[in-house]
Amino acid sequence: MRADRVTFHHPVAFWLGCLAVAAGVCLHLPMYVMAAPMHFHLAGMPMDPEMLVGMTLIPVGVLLAAYGLMPRLAQVRLTSRGGERLRWHVADGVRLNRAHWTLVAVLAVALTIDVMKPASIAFVMPGMAREYGIGMSRAGWLALSALIGTAVGSVVWGRLADVFGRRAAILLSAILFMGTAICGTMPAFRWNLVMCFMMGAAAGGMLPIAFTLMAETVPARHRGWLLVALGGVGTSAGYLAASGAAALLEPDFSWRALWLLNLPTGAVIVLLNRFIPESPRFLANSGLPDQARAVLARFAGSTAALAESEVGEDAPVMEIHQPRAGLRDMLRGRHARITIALMVCGLAWGLVNFGFVLWLPANLHKLGLDAHAASELMAQSALLAIPGIALVVWLYQHWSSFKSLVLFMALTVIALLMFAAIEVAGLRSQALTIAATVTLLIAISGVIATMIPYAAEIYPVHLRGTGSGLIAAASKAGGILGAALGVAGLFDSFLVAALVIALPMAAAGVMLWRGGVETCGRELEAIQRGLETP
């Protein structure tokens, strides 16, 4: 990588890989176009030779592009083996400038596309079930496949980000998005499951790494609110993009068009790569101080970019070499309690979001609301919960990072207990039900909006991607468990479901309240010094 601009370690391999993936997808399009008179019905049709060639080109292209993103082995060894220690002054007090806002905008686009991918599944499943002649219960395996993929991808991509770099991990997700566009031309349902798993892995991997790159690049005093706002905007825009694409494309081009969108949207992220720098902290940790200075010069000016200091114990410390580290390192010292608390919180959040909320309309029907009234109540509650995002941003930035997370965890517990009380007391108050639903939606939005940003702040640079990915994976694992428990009938009762979820959420909140550290407005290196102090 050149110090004066963003490029690739093996640029020819990267761009050839991207072209191979795009060509592999395009070779599937003639079959899709030929099926237009049948409203793009491809189920049961044999793959033609062009599609088989495309199926070969895509994995070859992904491997080529991955090689193009991979640092040379000498740098990988430098990143993952023990070594020396240097002190660096990091420009954390500068004002937000054009470079910062450009990075925010690009990562917002990337997260919008990232959220859009799994969100599209809900709009794909009905049409897919009709075309393949399967029931919705079997089509539900598509969502489960994607959810498992997001959990696996969060862990794998987190580790890749700590070894190969944050930028490389984000671009690898974009390339996989492009390749999984062939979901839109698969004649057999089982191929959709495979591709949906890969798409989920890419989506689950990009989310925590985008937060990691943001946390390591923006100034400390703006880091908190930008991280939370980025998550809120990306999530909302992603769901809006998925629903908008379904409304515009599905009636005329079938559900398959939503998958084919993976090619152009993934390509957008790849083409924006010049605005996605590598993290200066990762570069310094990898023993590349010249490249770290060059990147920071874009964000802070060349004079304040990165100054080496021979004196001054208060200077931020970056380890340019670290001992080989893994998941076990996050379960040692003061990090252990925070890691466990965040993992339990993530599991409980997944149970709420993919279990309790998913079954909420059906349970509201049991309280006397018809299907239309239940849907209308959920829509009203979601609308009332939107201003809560601004509250989350303000609390995280101006009050406390970990206390804000604990607050929304407590609100989640309260909302769940409200639903339990409604069932036990046999109440039929629409106002009370709306209050409980609004409280729950605001609470779980606050939890997920603060949990991943907080994880991106509390781990050292050589473990930040791994830590963020692990916490994100815990939330997806909770979703998998929530889906399974929903099928088993756990969520048929407000009382049982509320207690099963509220107890671990409350325990995690207590643990985080007692062991959490403040990150609001603090340099990442100062946070680590505090965690290393007994």
C-alpha cells in the first residue's frame, strides 16, 4: 500500500477478481431475461452452459479479489506476533472536516446496503414459496440460513479485520454481495439457501467492521454520537431501501429482481473504495507508521497527523506489535466482565427482536385485537418510537455511553414485564398495550444502537474487530435461538417469554453497570489504559 493514497496490496488481482465476479453474475442474466414471458419463472429449469461457467467464475473471482486485498505475509506476521512498543500522539481533538464527513457518508451508504440485504428476505419469501411450490414454513429456512450466516460472518470478518485490515474486510463483503446476486436466477430452492448463507455472512461481517473503522478514525469528542447516528440512519435507510425496491421491482420483475440488485449495490461499495481509508490505528499497529501518517493527514492535516514522542507518559500508546491474540484474550482482566455482559445482552436482544417482536402481532390478536388492528397498532408504535433514536444519540454523547446502554436494557426489561402483567391481569387496554409496545421498540432500538458502538470502543486495536464481531454474532445467535423457540411455542405466552428474556437481560445490565467503563469523549488509548489498570 502506498503511503500517499489508498490502493490495494495486489491491485491487478483485486480488479480482475471483481470483473470475474461481475462476469459470472452477468452470464446468468440471459436465462432470467428469456423467462420474462413466464413472469421470470425459473423453478425446475436446467442450468445452461453459460450459467455453469458463471458459477465457476464467481468463486474464482472472490478468491482473486481476496488475494488482492490481503497484505503481504511479512505484514501479517508483524500484526500477529509479539514485538516492541512505541508511543504516538494521535490527532483526536481536531474538528470534523470534509474527509470525516465523506467517510461518514460512504459508511452510511455501505451500512444501508448491508442492512438492505437480509431485510429483503421478508419480501422475497412469499413469491419464492409460490414459485417453488413450497410452504412458508419451508421458505422460512431462507431466513434461518441468512441468520446463521450473519452470526458466522460477524466472527470470521472480525478476525479478518484484525489480521488483514478494516478496509479489506468491508470490501470483501461488497464482493460477496455482488456474487450472491445469482440467487435471483437459481432454479432450485437449495441453491438459494447456500447463497443466502453467503450473503448473510457478508452482511453480518460488514456491520461491526464499519463501526470499528469509524471508531478508529473520527475524533474522540465526536465518536460517540456519530457511531450511534450512523447505526440508526443505516438501519432505517436499509429497511426503507428493501421495502422500496420490493414495491418498485417485484410486481413487474418478480422476487428475483431483489436478489439481482446485489450486483449493482455491491459494486457501488467497491467503486467507493477510494473514500474508504484503512484505519490509521490498524496501520500503526501493523508497523506501518508512514501509511498511518498519510491517512491521518487526510483527516487532521499533515502537521498534526501522527507525531512520535520519546517522552511523556500521558501520550496515547499504540502497540505496533502485539502477541497473537484471540477470543480468549477478551475473557481476561477487566475486559472479561464487559465481554460477558455484552454477549448476554446480545443474546437477549436477539431473543426479543427475532422472537418476541416477531410473534407480537399474533399474541396481540389473542388479547382481542383483529389482524388489521394489531398491524395498525404495531405501525403506530413504530412511528412513535422513531424520535427515540435522537434520544439515544443525545444520551450516548452527552450523558454516558455504558449507562445509556444499561438504561435501554432496563427499559427492555420493564416493557417485557408490562406485557407479562397485561396477560396475567387480563387487561384489554389499547393505551396500555401501545405504551408497552412503544417502550419495547424504543428500548430494543436503543440497545442495538449503543451495544455495537460501545463494543467498537472498549477493545484494544489488535482485538477491536474481533470483539465487535463477537458481540454482533451474539445478537444474531440470539435471533437464531429466538426463531427456534418461537417455533417451539415459547412465545405463545407473554408471561413465559418475558421472564425467559428479562432475566438474562437484567443480569447483563447489572454486570455492565458494575464493570463497564466510560468511553464518552475519551481517546481509545486512554480507555485501554483505564482497563489495564487493576
